[in-house]
Amino acid sequence: MAGTSLRAAGDATRSRQECILSGIMSVNGKKVLHMDRNAYYGGESASITPLEDLYKRFSLPGSPPESMGRGRDWNVDLIPKFLMANGQLVKMLLYTEVTRYLDFKVIEGSFVYKGGKIYKVPSTEAEALASNIYVCMISSAHNVAAQGKYIAIVSTTVETNDPEKEIKPALELLEPIEQKFVSVCDLFAPTDLGRESQMFISRTYDATTHFETTCDDIKDIYKRMMGVDFDFEEMKRKKNDIYGEEEQQ
């Protein structure tokens, strides 16, 4: 991995897959050179702050109204996702020990709107295969919005030429909406598995509100790179062999 950057399909900026893979490889004793063409992390999945920059990114005229509070109080993910408390990403973050630099906030829930009703977010792969509208809401309690304000996130896999119309049922649930930002991102998947080129490319994010499919992609890239399955217990043993158990305590 020395001298090599892992690049997201269609964008040479680092995404969370590349960052996590870099951490895993580094903890495994590999040397990693991580390159980014932008002055910020994340590419299509960047977090935008202050609020004025979000207005600029979506080419909205003028500045945010005073009623929105201070611009620095806002931190908006362009492709927001949540960590499942017992999910794969939490285990990966624990393995790379970046959790010592993180604070976690709890959300009350996330939901799916389908057929005129609200359901819990799919918790199994089979449930997630359905074409759903995902709705989540976060606030100042999560350090992402001004006091008394909320960020509602609506996402789906686009199936027509009118994406906003597809999520209209969810938007109607959220009225009144003070400001709305609509974006559509293409879904990319690697056509080259990297065995010949030795370039291992990640998939773009899907519409789900969690990181489980993203972690599946990370494990798939790891297997293509290393030739073995990603195994959490095996990772722990390798880490102990490299650093020793006492140094990690």
C-alpha cells in the first residue's frame, strides 16, 4: 500500500470506505499514503459547515435567514448515515482505536415511509431490498443544527426522471419546511476487481440510512486486496502480534 491511494469510483477524493481501510491497513502494520484532491474530506459524502457554504453548494441565492441561527451551528452531511450501535462500523472503529477521538450521540429512531404508513428502518438485508423512502431527523442535540431547528433527511433509490416527486410523500410529512436542498448522486460500482490492475475501487453510497452496506463494501475490498476474508477476531490477533496487548491498554 506504500505510495498508493484508494480512490472512490468517479471521484479521486477520499470517502469513508477509503479512510477506514487506511486505518485498518495502518493498524495491520502497512504503510499508507492517503491523497485527496480537495481541501475537505468526503467528496460526495462531505459534511458541510457553515450553513452559508451549503447555500453556495446548492447555488441558492442570498444568505441563510437570521431565523436559521448561526451558520457555524450547522453541520450537514451530504449523504448522511447513522452508526448502528452493534453494527460493523462500530467494530471497525474500535479496532482502529479512533473511538478515543469520537463522541457518540443517540437518536430516537429512523423510519421508512411506504404505502402511506411509517415503518422502522429495515434491519435485515432482505427487508432493505425493497424500494423504500428513508426518513431521519436530527437536531441541535446531535450538534448539527441551531437550537430549536431540525435537519430532516429523506432518501431513496431514484427510479424515475422526477426524483423530487418520488420523495414527495415523505416531504409532506415534514411540512412546514423552512429550506429544502435536493441532490441526486449517481451510483457507481467497480468494473475491475483489481486483480490485474491492483487498483481497488469502492462503491458509492446507497440510499440506506446506516453504514452496514458500506462496511460490506469495505470487507469486499479488503478481501480483493489481501486475498482473505475480513475477520474481526483475526484482526485482533494480528494487532496483538504487532503491538502487544499491554501497549494497547
